[in-house]
Amino acid sequence: MKATISRDSLWLTIQSLSLSNQKWLAGKLQQNIREQEEASEEFISKEEVLAGIDAGLKELKLMREGKLNVCSAEDFLEELRDGD
């Protein structure tokens, strides 16, 4: 069973806590935010972006020259469905 509470009710509950408990909660929230931000930070360097663009353009050139076999999106999805 999942309990729900409105933001307003949550805020009133937090305000009813003692100052020391509010400080403890604030510290826990800040720590949680820092950990989530660190986990979600994914840095891609300029060089990595440019290398990806370069590789894509080279692949496109090979496809246009007929040197790289490609299939349509429909064919690709069908292969995934069939498990081939």
C-alpha cells in the first residue's frame, strides 16, 4: 500500500518539526540532491562530440557510395522482432 500526501500537508508537517529535526532533514535532503546530481552528470567532451559527428559523416559517405549495406528502419525492427 502506497501512502500519499500533498505538498502542502508535507510542508506543514516539516514546519511542525523541531529546529534540530528540520536541520537534520535539510542536511539529508542536500546530501541526497548532491548524490543524485553527481550520478546524473555525464560529461561529453568537445572532442568526443566531434569524433561522433565525424564517424557519422564517414558512415553516411560509405552508404551513399554503396560501400556499406544498410536496411530500412522497418527491416531493422522486423529483425529485432524475429530475434535474428
